[in-house]
Amino acid sequence: MAVSSEQAFHNLYREHRSWLEQWLSRRMGNGWDAADLSQDAFIRVLAGSQSISELQEPRAYLKTIGKRLLINLYKRRSLEQAYVDALAQLPEACAPSPEERWLVLETLQALDELLDGLPQVVRRAFLLSQLEGLGYRDIAERLEVSERSVKRYMAQAYEHCLLAELC
């Protein structure tokens, strides 16, 4: 007898939610964030294209999703911390208001999500160009690659951004 996709999801959730939360909690040392990421993982399962009832290794599948969510969380926190550190070094008169800080953090998070999926070197080249205003020659020196590679990276990043806007 075939199990409906809704029933398959309920079974997956009931059988593996606790395990996934514990697995995430051990890696994070924090049960609150682990519970949030666990919920996010199951949302991704629901939104995913894979048939839940056909999963051969559900824990491996959930673990992969959990790892990706952990990486995204740590990247976002690192980005936010870098911004807060930069703010702390500004003189008080130059420090942005709480609303401005929120808008900048929101923009940085959107930029991070937009660039998600690009190779690290392409992301880095794009950010050096856009955030630090470096030219291709300077970027090539920093990344220890040729200018031609930087041009290729930038084209790839621009194409990725344009495609993301179209979707």
C-alpha cells in the first residue's frame, strides 16, 4: 500500500526530528539554534524536489541539509560580526543609527544569499570589486590569479546576479 507524501513527511518528521536536533545541538552547543535549524531542515525537505517516500537514507539526507544550514548560519554570523566589528571602529559621530544598521545587515544578508552557490574565489573577487572598490589587477594580486581569471570570475558573478534577478 502506497504511503501519501503527507504521511511520508509526518513519518520522517516523527522518526528523525529528535535525532536531527541532537545532532545539530552537538555541533552548535546550543539547543535553541539546533531546534530552529532542525525546523528549517524539514521545511527544505518539504520544499525539495526529492520524493520523501523514496528516500533510501533519510538520516544521511537530513544530515546533508543540516550541514548546509550550519554553514549558512556560520557564514551569516561571521558576516554580521565583521560588520559589527567595523562599526565598533568608527567614531561615534559616524556610527549609523539602529535603523541604518538593520538595513545594512538586511542588505548584506540578501547579498550573501544572492551569491550563495558561487565558488568561493568568484564570491571573493566580486566582493573585493564591489565592496572594496579594487580593480581587476589589484584583485588578481590579492587572489594570486591572473587578470584574465578575475575577468572570468566577475563575468560569472554578474551572470549569476542577473539570473537571480530574473527568477
